[in-house]
Amino acid sequence: MNEQQFISSDFSILSQPLSVGWQSPSNIALIKYWGKTGIQIPKNASLSFTLSQCATDTSIVFSPLSKPTRSVDFVLIFDKKKNTDFRPKMIDFFERISDYCPYLRHYHLEICSSNSFPHSSGIASSASAMSALALCIMELEQHQQPAMSELYFKQKASFLARLGSGSACRSIEGPLVGWGTHPRITNSSDLYGVVHSDSVHPIFASYRDTVLLVDRGQKEVSSTLGHNLMNGHPFSEQRFLQAQDNLAELVTALAEGDVNTFVRIVELEALTLHAMMMTSDPSFVLMKPNTLHIIQAVRVYRKETGIPLCFTLDAGANVHLLYPNENAEKVMDWIENEWASYCQNHQYIHDRVGNGAKKM
């Protein structure tokens, strides 16, 4: 499928307001993408676990207008308050999707949104937010085009979400989603995420993710700036090749239930991501002292217990601890007894692999 096939030209405007709502989860990349080209096209393929508890709830009331506007007319309510901080990003998003969703100019959009986790702190809040928004838009399109297939609905929702936030395209479905062209991901695409539907060992179907909230503050450097700094980065080309190789090896490990290889690759990907940040120009460090304490403790705990607990990080200080469901009780006790004090306000989130967005 190419971009032209997502252009909506045959639609009818509804005569009455339409209210829709979707809950979309965040995701945690196992293979990271860092660096992009064009409009949200990744420099390397990525693969992620879809989460279930870290999610964004978004509802939209689409009210038909008497005549179309030049740009999308909307108001955003975030956490029950009118929000203007996110408005520039929303305007950019609506401009990017204008050719694919021209019907939006015929409606006033009242958007209400809330997160179950902190915004801009290393959990992919833009992924859950933009995917939920895209799904609401696609439900409107589906009402205008009732013959739409479920496959097209999901692919275009992922395509639109990507134009708002690259990682958002991986939040539509689950439990494992790939984004970016790669020979080991069937039907992979740079334009939208696809479910990794090839053989996956049962141990990974119920994997747990506990997010240790080391720092709930907003990131010092945006992901957009970080991605741009990969242009001209002295190690970027080797990094892109490394990611492609790591993804191939990880797919094999997922099929074979090889948790040791899973641990090695996932931790390597996390540290490489932050190494790219620390060696860019200008450089930046998003880890905090407690981030490093936790990383070191995870490796000691794994060695002493034999439990295949591993860490990963997004672009922030918070630590995702990944582990099999069969080890959940022991790992949770260890977290509560040893590491809650290292989290800001003793806060952490127990999550697990999920199956994607849900209609509200």
C-alpha cells in the first residue's frame, strides 16, 4: 500500500454531531528507532511491546459546520482543562493529514484527552495520544464510508498516527508491532505499523513491564530534536545497521523462547539509544543517577537469582523492567522492597503486554 491509497476523496458530511472515543496504549520499543527522514520515515526498523495500563483516553465530538474552514477547527481539553500547550503540535498534525482527511475541515472538533501516566517523562505519551486521536478520526471516516474494511481502518489509523508521532503507529495493535521495512517482519512498511504475526514463544505473550518513575518531570530535550541530531551524527550509519541486525536476531529469539538473547539485545538497544544522545552535537543526558543505580542493580539481581529480568529505556530517565509473568511475584516484591524509594514519590506502574487500542 502507498500513501495515495490513504487519500479520502469520496465522503459525505454527517448532518448531526458524532461522538466517538478510544483508549490507546503506550508501547515500549525493544528495538529502538532514533533518526528519521522525510515526514516521519524511520532510518531503521523498530519492534515494540504494546502495553495495556499506560494509556490515553480520547473522545471527540465532531460537529458539522455550515461551511468548511481553511484549517481544522478544534478545541483541546486535557485532564479536564482547556489546553493550549499542545496546540502547536496538534496544528502541525492536522496540516500533515489534511490531504488524507479533507473532511475534517467540515467539522468542529471538541477533543477531550487524559493519560493514565505522566506526560513527557520517558513513557511514550505521544504514542498513545496520537494513536487514540487517529482512531477517533478514523471512526468518523468509517461513519462516512460504511463499506471500509477493518484492515484499511487499522492501517490508515496507524498511518495517520505516525504523522503525529512516529512511535504512535505501533500502538494501534499488539502485542508485538514492527514499524519500518525489514525482511524478518512480514508485510513490514515504513508507512504504518504491522503486527509481528510470525511464530512467537508463549513465554513472551504474557510478559510484564514495571515502569519505575525515576523522574516525572518533562524531558529536557524533545524527541523531535533528538531525532534531528542523528543527521550528521558520526555513528549514525553504523547504528542504523546495528538496529537492523539486532531486530533479525531478536525475532529469532522471540520464536525460540530464548530469554537470554532477548535480555542481551533489549538492554543493548536501550544503552545504544542513550549513547547516541550522549555523543550527538550538542550532546544531552536524559538518565538520572537513580536510573544508573537501577540498571546496575538489575544486572546483579539477574546474576544472583537467575530470573531473566532486564531493563529498557525510552528517551527519558524512567526505567522499564521486563520479565516473564511466571517471575512476577518475586520481581514485584523486589521492586517494592528495594527500589520504590528510588522512584519519585515512590511511584511505579505495573503493566503487561497488551493487544492494542479499545473503543470506548
